[in-house]
Amino acid sequence: MRRDIIDLFACPICKGDLVIDFISKEDGDEIIEGGLCCSRCKEHYPIENGVVILLPPDTR
């Protein structure tokens, strides 16, 4: 996932802004492994193999 597109995503639960929570693997501006966090409801969304998983927690 490219850093410059994070602001295009919103939390599927509350529609809050998503921010980078942590990065465990990256390649330049590409986040390979890590996580995003909702700034409003604090729900976490993993980034796996460069893809953010935006499924609600009860469906993951």
C-alpha cells in the first residue's frame, strides 16, 4: 500500500480517518506489512502483503 493513498480510505465502521499505526516492513513509499488505526473509534486494520484489510473485525 502506498503511503500517499492512505487519506483516500475511511474506517468502514464509523467513517473516521485512518492513520498509520505501525510499519513492520516497507519498500520505499510502499508499506508491505503493518497496520492502520481509525482516529475516531480506534479500530485497527492490518496491512498484509501491501494490501490493507478493511473488513470489520467480526468478519476477519
